Amino acid sequence: MCGIVAYIGYREASPIILNGLKRLEYRGYDSAGIALLTTEKDLKIYKKSGKVSELEEVIKGKNLEAKTGMGHTRWATHGEPNDINAHPHLSGSGEFAIIHNGIIENYASLKLALIKRGHEFKSETDTEVLIHLIEEVYKNNNVGFEEAVRMALTQVIGAYAIVILSKKDPDYLIGAKKGSPMVIGIGENEHFIASDASPFVEFTKNVVYLNDGEIAIIDGTKLTIKTIDNTIKTPYIQELEISLESIEKGGYEHFMLKEIFEQSRSILDSFRGRTHINDGTITMAGVDKFEDKLKNVKRIIIVGCGTSWHAGLVGEYLLEDFARIPVEVEYASEFRYRNPVLDENDFVIAISQSGETADTLAALELAKSKGATIFGICNVVGSSIPRFTDAGAYTHAGPEIGVASTKAFTAQVTALILMALSIAKKKGTISSQRLRELLIEMETLPAKVEKTLQSDKLIIEIANEFKDSKNALYLGRGYGFPVALEGALKLKEISYIHAEGYPAAEMKHGPIALIDAEMPVVVIATKHSYYEKVVSNIQEVRARKGRVIAIATEGDKEISNYADHVIYIPSCEESMLPLLATIPLQLLSYHIAVLRECNVDQPRNLAKSVTVE
Ligand code: F6R
């Protein structure tokens, strides 16, 4: 969480930083701040609780001229979101300024020791402790700026992506990374540092992803990368794949709506080039690399958080159905702190849109330490998980900016379908004919997604009816169960209505007690293997006066006898149901949240990239 951006070069720094902060706001929006370093060695800092737009009000009319600067958008961890706790933070003398994404775990003991040595702190943050420490090392050891940062970091335990400015060295920008993401953009005679590449995508496509334990020193126009123990590294320059259009709203009112409507394309992009209908094969380099292992593996463990965990549940059904491999799906946060039984025979798949989720990364580290093969299904290219894993598959959903995950989920499911089918083919647990049928079905999905999206107007009407509900229940069976969980998560996170997803048959073991005329119950009731059973569950809801919104298969007239509202989706293979059935639930949450005047793209208390435990 928290977004950082910094610039050094020949352009005015402030517009680049403020624009960059807006693009990084998905990472946290509790406060925003900017530091500008002029060539006259003047360090100007402005910060404000709330969003970047509030910071803009504060700086209106001020002289912001500077060619070097940095900015921060905060997701509060240590200390409430107020002006004082906002970054940047200054050292005791005001010589140094820092921005930070991450958590300094030993900040309390460092702070105590610094207080004993006479330091006074203004904020409650762990970050301010770090900049005081850097200054103390600088003064006591009579070393240069770069050396002071390096030496101070050897005393720090925790995660950080930091940028530091020094009044005495206005031509310098220093960044360092451990556990939190940092990318450096290399332009002609200018450099950018940021949490992801979105702040500088229109300026350069050449980037270096800093590795853990590395420090970037930009001295004027020269970039040097060193490790904390002072070994010089050769920067590995990569070319960016994202474009400016992909991170703008493109005429939609919110990023979330744009991303929901992008799903026919993002699903297509996630299978394009990987499926070959003519010869009935699937190319997934990461899966092919471990062909022998996957043919014989005794179980697969999937780890993830939130929506990615829901995709993992779909993955469990797919891998069991097609590849006949037992699968366990684990919350990464639980898995990492248990003492899981793991060894070199295990195959662990991490699912993550951002590729940065701290718990998911830690679960992988644990699995790797036990000798398991680790595989990533991620969306953000070059992020920490893909760089840490033995192999993986990118989802190609494109940048997802809305904090609530939508197109990333369907892209993850697409990748999991391909993975399950590819392993099934290698193992011989699927016939060539069945595989071809499924690949042909896959080709029809983008058009079916388009058709599903046409229910938008009907969904707005339904949203109007239910916008003031206090609670909602989502029910599904089989592949419809993870869809129900995902629908409930979407509603609660962006509209703040309490919602629960349940396996439809579990309803009678408790949740049925909640049902009355006030309770909307969304049921995945498509014409698949469980259809009759789910219809019985709907009757049970209706008998208690619950109000039913059914997601049903086109052409199923019968269902309207039981449900208050029916949203139809095109008929599809059961295993591909989550790709279509999730979409009306995303739209329902979106419209309810808009009608309740909630901040859809940046729901309260949330952040897109959860880089803290
Ligand atoms: C929900 C949502 C979160 C994320 C979760 C994991 O809409 O976005 O639940 O799914 O924080 O994030 P990633 O996928 O980046 O690991």
C-alpha cells in the first residue's frame, strides 16, 4: 500500500508528481504530500490528509518551480490519517526528506533509542524514525548522503520502498527497496522512480525493476544500482508494455465500469495465442516447463487473498474436474503462519492481480523454503511474485485501476481453465474431442460476455430497488459457489452493504434464519448439473418471503415463476460459468454503490495493492 513517485531531470517536477500521485491513488488515499527540491537547496514540503485533489487545493498559487521532487499517497498503518502523519517526513534538522511504502517492523526499538539520544518526533509514523536514523548516521559517521542511507538500512527490519532527498545534494535522488515494489523509468537526461510505471508511461518505456536489497542512486543524469552491502549491479533495462490509454478512463464514469466492460477483450487477451483449436493443444510455457512434475503431482495447493482466492476456488474445481489432481485452496495469510506439511513433491500456485500482496508472497517464500515448486498467476508484469516464482502465466487483463477487482478475476479464471486443460491433456485425463469442444467454447466467450453486458439497463432497475438494503445473501452451487462469494465481496467492498456468499445448500444450516421480506437473495441458478437443487433452494427462500434475484440461462422461462427478478446470461459450459455469471454481479454492485453515492473506484479503508500483512 501507499504510492510513491519521484522525478529528477529537466522538466518541472510538480505536474509529473501530482499526475503520478493521481494514477497511484489506487494504492491508498488517506493523505497525499509532495516535496520539491530547488537548485537553491530549498526543500518545500506540502501535505494534506485526504486525496490528491485536497493537496492540490493547498498548493494552489504557490511557487512550485523545481526539477527534482517526490510525492506520496498514503494508506495509513502507523498513525491515523492526518496532516502530520502524511508523507514526506523530515529529519530532525530538516536536511533530509523521505517517502515510504511499507512497514519498518523494528521502528519502536529504533525510535526509543533515538529519543534517548535526543531526537524529537512530530508524527506517529515508522517512516519518520527512518529519516532520523539516516541523518544520525550521516552526522555521526562523517559519510556522504548515499553511504548514510546504505548504512542506516542495515539496521532496519521490515519492508520498504523509499525515496530520499537531501538539501545539501540537490542533484541526487536515492531510492531503496525491500519487500515493496519500485520501478525506475529511464528517460533521456531524466529519471523517474515510482511504485509502478503508470506515473511516467508517457515519458519513457525503458524501466528497471529494483530487486530487494538494492539501492538506486541517481546523481544528476547518471543511474547507479548497488546492493545494501555496496556491490555495484548492472541495471537490467526492460521495455514497458502498458500504454497511456490503458490507464485512463476512456469516457467511462469510473475505472470499475470501464474494467467491467473491458472483459470481452481481457478474456480474449488471456487465451489468445495460447489455444490452438486445429490441433487441440494449449501453449503455456510455464506449465510445459513442469510437464513431468505436473503429470505425477499428488496434489496442488493454491494460495491467494480476496478475489484472487475466489479465483483459486474456481481453479480447484477445474483442476479436479479435468486434470483429476486433488487441490487445496488456502488463504495466503493463514497458510503462511500455519505449519503446513509441504515438501519438494508439492506444486504451489499463487494467484494475485498485483503480484505484490505481502501475504501471498510470504506464503510462496514458505513453500519455496520447503522445496515446493512455485508457480504464479499474476496480472502486473514484472511484479514481485512473477519474479520470485519458478514459472507462471500472466493474465493479460491490462492495468486494473478500480480498487475492486473485476476483469482481473475473469482473466485469472481464464488462465486457470487453460492450465487445467493443458495439464489434463498431458496426463491423458481428457479426450481430444472433449478438449477441442472446450477450446471452441472458449472462442465464443468474448461474444457471450458482450451479450451478458447488455443486461446493464435491467441491472440498474434492480439496483434501484435494492440500494437501501442492509444485508444481502448470495447463493450458488458448484462453479456457482465461488461466483456467489465474489458477488458478495463486490457488494460489501464498494457499497458497504453487509453481504455473505454461501453454498446454496448450506443456507438451511443457519443463514435461512436471516431471511425475511427485507432480504435480497442473489442466486446463481443457471441450467447446469445443480439446476433442480438450486430451484428448490429458491423455493425455500421464497417461502420465507426473501426477494430473489436469479442469474439464469437464456431461454429458461420457468425460473421467472420463482424469482422476483431474472438476469439472463448466454448458455455456456458449466466450467466456464464463472466467466459470465460474475459479470451481472459486478454490475449490480457497481450500480448500487453509485446510487448510494459511494466512491466506487476508491472505497473507504481499502487499497489495491496490499503490501502489508
Ligand atoms: C477485491 C480485491 C481484493 C484483492 C486482494 C488480493 O475486489 O480486489 O480482495 O483481490 O487484495 O489482491 P491481489 O490479487 O493483488 O493479490
